[in-house]
Amino acid sequence: MAEPLGSNDRPFALLRIAVGVLFLIFGQYKVFGTEFMGHGGFQFWIMKFLEQGVYPFMEPVLRGFVLSHVKPLAYLVAYGELAIGLSLVLGLLVRVASVFGFIFTLTLLFSSDYPGAGAPFWEYFGASLSHSVFALCFLVFFLGRPDNAWSVTAWHAQKFSRNSAS
């Protein structure tokens, strides 16, 4: 029998779906447009990150590995964002998507949110807000049960419990 919903299940699901919709938006223009994967859009952003300054340990990764594999990584980023978004919106494989989303957002954080070597400690957090909030959401999605409400998983569990009760 399906568990009754707790008072936080629907708000948690709403946050999961909202983050999923944002990732669908991020992914869809990359997958369905031509600029990001086909006309240097991904490479443009990597070069922009490098120009603006990245965390020092990320520079050799971006210059060496990422720029050497720009085409397959552009596809991975585009389809990865789309897959994360679909997973969160539908409530399917949320924990798996959250692990990948967490890794992805930390990668973006370390590639684009470096406040500089002389910055005070607190500026690292201020500079990272555009990515750290998503990273925290993914961490909580992994640790919690954001698929208890408004998800294919919950619908399937409810349907299965009804069928087994009859």
C-alpha cells in the first residue's frame, strides 16, 4: 500500500519539478538549436570561463581535456542537461539524476565562479550562488524523497498498491 503524503512531500516535489523545468530549458535550446553543439557555442563558453578566471585546478582540465574533446563534451552537456530535467520533472531516477546534476553544477561552479586569489573567503560563496544553490538542491534531492508526490514513481507505486489490494 502506498504511504500517505507528508506535509513536505508536495513542496519538495514542486522544487524538484521547478529545477527540472529549468534544466529542460537549459538543455532544450542546446539540443534543438545549432549554436551550442554545432557552431562553437560550447567552446565559446569554455574560452570565456578561461578568460574570466577559473579555479586554478580547473584550468588544466579545461585547456587540456575539455578543449581537446569539445565536440563529444558539448553533446554530453546538452543531452545531460535535458536528461536531468526530464528525470526531475517526471520523478524518474531522481537520485541518479541528482548525482549527475550535483557533479555538473560543481563543475560549472569551479569553471566559472572564481572570485580571484586575493578575494576574502566570503566572496567565494557570493560568487558561487548561481551554481551552489542548484548543487544544494541536487544534494537534498539525493538525500531525500522528492519523488513521493507528483511523479511517475509515486503514480506507479499507488497504482501497484491499488491493484494488489483487489
